[in-house]
Amino acid sequence: MMPSENTGLFATLAIPEVGHFALILSLSFAFVLASVPLYGVRQNHQPFMQIAKTAAIGQFGFMGLAFACLIYSFLMDDFSVSYVAANSNTELPIIYKISATWGAHEGSLLLWGWVLAGWTLAAAFLSKPLPENLRATMLSVLGMVAIGFTLFLLITSNPFERMSEIPEQGRSLNPLLQDIGLAIHPPMLYLGYVGMAVSFAFAVAVLLHGEFKMAWAHWAKQFTLVAWAFLTLGIALGSWWAYYELGWGGWWFWDPVENASLLPWIIATALIHSLGVTAKRGIFQSWTILLAILAFGLSLLGAFLVRSGVLTSVHAFASDPSRGVFILIFLVVAVGLSLWLYSIKAAEVHQRKRFVMVSKESLLLLNNVVLVAMMATVLLGTIYPLILDALGIAKLSVGAPYFNTVIVPLTIPLALAMGLGFAANWIEDQPQSLLQRLWLPLVISALIALLIPLLLLPSVEGWAIIGLFMAAWIASTALMWLIRARPQSLPNSMQTFGASLAHIGFAVTITGITMTSIYSIEKDIRMEIGESYSVDDYRFEFLGVKQQEVANYLTSKGEVKVYENGQLINTLYPEKRLYLSQTMPMTEAGIDAGLSRDLFVALGEQLTDTAWSMRVQYKPFIRWIWLGAILMALGAFLAIWQSRMRTSNTSPQSTKRKESLPAGKKLTETA
Amino acid sequence: MKKQLIPLGIFAILIAFLGIGLTLNPKDVPSPLIGKQAPTLELQQLKFNKSFNTHDLLGEPWVLNIWASWCTSCRQEHKLFNQLAKQYSVTLVGLNFKDQEDYAKQWLKELGNPYKLVLHDPEGKSGIDWGVYGVPETFVIDHLGVIRHKFTGPVTKELIETTLVPLLEQIKQEQNL
């Protein structure tokens, strides 16, 4: 519906300009944030440092206003704004008009900018443990990041740009994106990506400051945990969406865009653990700082890969080389400068302390190294086509076989060290006593890994045994750690419980991946109406296809009855949709979901009047992949909730867990 | 050298490759058809209800542009073809690919029609012969019916000025020899 003449006139005339202007105001607040507090630090002038808070509020408020203006333009079907015309039309349901705001490049970048302003605001107001000057420096660095993003928006990707000829109807949101899973996937992902900016700014501020106190690491860990939890959920949502919406039944494709989200996730995982060691033992400072720079750098690199069009991907963002150039320059300035700063100051921040081979910290370091190796292999596979092309050697693409071959073996040492790390003591441990503590989980894991394939699964596969062993090993050692810790206070128990839960979540995901990869059954078949097809204990009966017109699309809806051992358990309706505004057909799979297995039916092409091609799949334990991710995020949120209670009630030192510190080796914070 | 400089070094190498990558087009897969005789197309025309055989174009250079109404980047390049048709005399043939007739006609009505003729291939059968990788793609065929160049993805103003027009000029000269 076009806006009505009298009420809509003002709206169509001014709102996008208000948004544009708000964006510019937000940029000026970013300039204030980037300069004044930093100047205050140099002059040791308190009021200048405190301006950071005001500037953060202004930046957040105006960025939010700009975002609201864009949403309003979508709701009003203001097709004079070219971004609206390209991504919405009047037939689009309201919810997707809203989500279309961040459905393409310009709007998603605006959301990105707003989320960054939000994180900056949170860092400004929730940073009591940090000294005034460190906080001011950190917020100034965040202001500089915001300048980069806002300039990027204004120069190359202005979402408020008007068109001279106003079309009567918009081109509509890509039907792939008209889905609730994908409406909330990007905001989650951005909360994760952009959250890395806080730990990055913290790391740069610490380098400038020349000192890294243990309590600060604890503070940074909380922020990183929240960002990590959102990133985990965002990645899981994307994977879940690909599974039910793309119609192939896969859940991870090693597509460059997926890899772009996995890279910062891997490094953020390492960063959380490294920050934990720095907070607890006052070591690994320079490693922690490097990881913090890397996590943010990889978020930016992801943005570059996705939006510049240097790699081909199934996720089509309208790519534009000029955007690529801008992000690349941004990457060079932000990451290049901070790595240069790192090369000068890291040695100064780092504290040389000896640590023993058999101890919790060295096992955590080992896993950090494994995680970085994983990141490097994924990164190499992702940009390998680009490197070969740049050297003029060949044009090729790197597919799933490479990634599976290199990543799967790396998870084995990761899982083993994880279990050992749970049981090991800080500072120093005895190998014999460590193994003595671990015999029970070891036996349980071995039994599970051998007995489940032998008794319950259709065949015994080597990788299934390995995968199940890793999952059982991680889960049982995490549980044992939780029981052994017996924390005294509620806040502490929440942190231990959260950490334990997150690791059990990882075990759950590994189980899902193992089972789905090895025991899935996938059949592409031709089905006549009335015909049945059996997979395992399940019989699929094809009853026919109905054509229907729904809201903004036409659908061919198949009806398939599913029987388990002769009992009807569900009726599935796999669909092929043709959206009115676009002629590309969409597949909506019919899925009977269950904790132990999914039954997946996708409708293919119509072959004759009475026959259709169909893809039928049996996917054991696939839900566990995403369930695990939810547990990981939940664990992180629990741990954070505890930490917040603790920092507000008592000082971090007084609640340091006693069981981990041998008598006589009480640690003192390095002043 | 200080070991703290290593990350900066790796980063510099990475940036160098990314920078070069920006100047390349990953979709620019060289076509094995270049230098070969163009496969003949015999298809219904979009506007008139009769078929056309591209064999009839032999003797003059022509440009085959493969497009569809569902293809968003075709919109970008379409304006450029409109301009080209006005400013330069060349036989532009549109191949409407895997598209519905009504949508295709509406599209041309809305955006203008630079083509001398438009062929309609709703099932995309010609795609196999021509090795169509994605839409849009643009082929340049010379007077002898040989494919001389292929643009994968939308053509740009720059590509038209630096590649397409010079190539057509060159073919015209060859033709006059």
C-alpha cells in the first residue's frame, strides 16, 4: 500500500533525510569519543576522560534513530528510498518488512553500526573495575572503530539514498530471507562480531597503557563471553536455517560466508580461555592481547570477504569492489596499527613467569595453539582460491573434503587436552596423580565409545568410536570437574556450572556431528502418487501435490505420510514456492524433528502428471548439533551472570577458588 | 628480528593477497569456447511468435547477452546495453534464460529494449551448449561465427569501453581485409 496522501507526504519527504542526518550526528559523536577522552588521558584531565560516557550515549542514540528511520521507511513502503525499493514491496508481511531492514548490505551495515554503538555504551557504563584512564583510552579506540564504520556507511553504502524515479512497487526481499530464522540470525551474529571490538579496544588500550592487571583480564573475559555466546547462537541459527530452508539437508557447507563467522568464533574461544589464565595466574598477557586483536581482525576480514565479492559464495550480498577497498583500508589501519603497536609494546606488558609442562595453564595453552591452528587451516582453505588466482596459477574452489580432512583430526588433541585440563591443577601437577583422577572418565568414555556402536548403531565405524569417545570424554571430565569443585558460594557455583555446561554443550555438538555425518541415509527417488518408499524402519507414502496461493507466493504442497513400523507418526508437507515478485522457486522441506533423529523430505521437480522427484533423508541426532550450541551459549550467560554478581558483591580476589591453589603458593596480584 | 613482529608480517602478506584479489573477478572462468565456432541457437522469439536461427547472423559480428528478469545484476548492466545500442551500431541479441514470458516482456517494457532480437529459452536448454555458468553472461561472436570473448557476470561501463568496443572495432577491421 502506498502511504496515503496527506499523512504520508511529510513522512515520504523527510524521514529518510532525518535518518541520514542522524547518521552524520552519530559520526560527529564518534569523532568526539575518539579524540577528547584520549586527549584527557594525555593531559590527565578527568572531565575530558568522562566525556566518553556522554559521547557514547549520543552515538548510540543517533545511530538508533537512524535505524528507526530506516525501519519506518520500510513500514511506509517508501520506494523513493532505493534500498527500500530494492528489498521490499507492498505484499511483504509486516514482520519481513522489518527484517528486510537488515536483509541486504546497506541496512545490515547500519544495524552493525548500531550494535557497535550499543557495545560501546555497555563498555562505557559497565567498566567499574577498570581505572579511569584505561577506560577512556579503550572508549576512544571504540570511537575510532565507529568512525571507520560510519564513514563506510555514509561513503559507500548509504541506506537512505533516494531515487529520482520512484517505482510503484518494490522488488521485494529475497525469498530465501523471508524466514523467521534468518530474520534473527544476522542481529545475533553482529552482536557477536561487533562484541569482539570491545576486547580489541581493551587490548589496544592495555598496550598503550603498558600494563596488564589480572583483574582487568577478568573484566575483558566477561565481555568476550557475551559476544562469544551471541556468535555461537548466530552461527547455529545460520546452520539450522541452511538445513531446513536450502532444501539440501546439509547443515554446514564450508562456504566462505560460513567460514567468515567460524574464524572469529574459534579465536574468541581461545581468547576466553587465555583471558581466564591471565586473570587467574597473571601470565600469557601478550598472547591474550594478540588473540584479542586477531578476533576483531577476523571479524573485519569476514566482512571483507563477504561484501567485496573477492570470493564466490552461495550467500549473495550485492558485492561492490569500492566497498572492498574501503574495508581493506579499514583493516590495514585498524589491525595493522594495532599489530605494529603490539610489536613495540607487547614485551613491556608481558610478564615472564615460569610455568610447568603439566599444569592447567600449559594444557590451556596447548588448546589455544590447537585452536589457532584450526583457524589457520580454515582461513587458508577459504582464501586459497584467491591466493592461487592472485598468483595466476589456477582458478579453483576448495570444498568440504579439504576442511573435513584437516579439521577433524585437530579436534582429537583438542578434546583430549580439554579433559586433561579440567582435571589438572594450576601451577603444577603430577602426571601420575592426574591420570589417577581421570581413570573413571576414561573407562566411562571408552565403554560408551565401544558399546554404543556395537549394540545400538547399524554398523561399527572407526570415526564413530573416535567421535563418541571425544564427546563422552569431554562431558564426563566436565561433570567430574563440576562435582570436584564443590564451590562454596552460589556465584562461584554458577560460574563453575556455566563453564561445565558450555563444555558439555560442545560434547553434545560433537555427538550430533559424528552421528549425522556417519549414519545419515539419503535417497533421491522418483515417487508416483500413492507410492511408498522405505528407509530403515520408516515408510514414506506420497499422497500427492496441491497447488495453492498464499499471501505473496504460489506453492506446490506435497503430502507425505510417514509410518514407523507400520504406525502413522506424522504427515509432512514439503513445498516448492514461487514468490510473486521473483521467479526463482524455493524449497521448503517437510521435516519430522526428533531428539534422536530427523526425517527430512524435500520436493523436487514434477516429472510427469503423477510423479515427482523427491529427496528423502534420515538424519540421526542432527538436532544435537544446535542443541549443543544453545547449551554453550547458555553456559556462557550463566557464567557471566555469576561474574556480575561477584564483582558487585566482593572483590575478585577474595573469592578465588581455594581448591586450585596448593597451600603455601598463594598468588598475589602483580601490581 | 623481534618475534613480536611476526604477526604484523603475516598480516602484511595476507593484505597483499586480499588487495590483489580485489582486482580479480572470481567468476571470470575462462571459457573453453573462445576461438571455437559458436553453437547455433534456434529458439522462439520473445516478441514475435516465430523462431530464429542464429546461423542467419553469419557475416556480421554480434553480441549475445544472456539475461533473466529474476537476475538482479542484469538490471545494472541493462542500462549500459541501452546506451551501447544508442551510441554504437552492433547487433545485440538477448537470450532470455529460464524465465517466464510475461515477466520478461514486462521487464523489457520497464527498462527498455536494446536488443535487435530477443530469444526465449524458458528451460535453459541452450545453457549447456554455451557453457552458461550463471546469468548474466555476454558473448562476442565475430563475422565468421567464432566466439571471441566471454564476459561472466555483469559488464561494466569500463569493460564496454576497454574491451567490448575495441574488440568489435578489431573484428570490423578483420572483416574489411
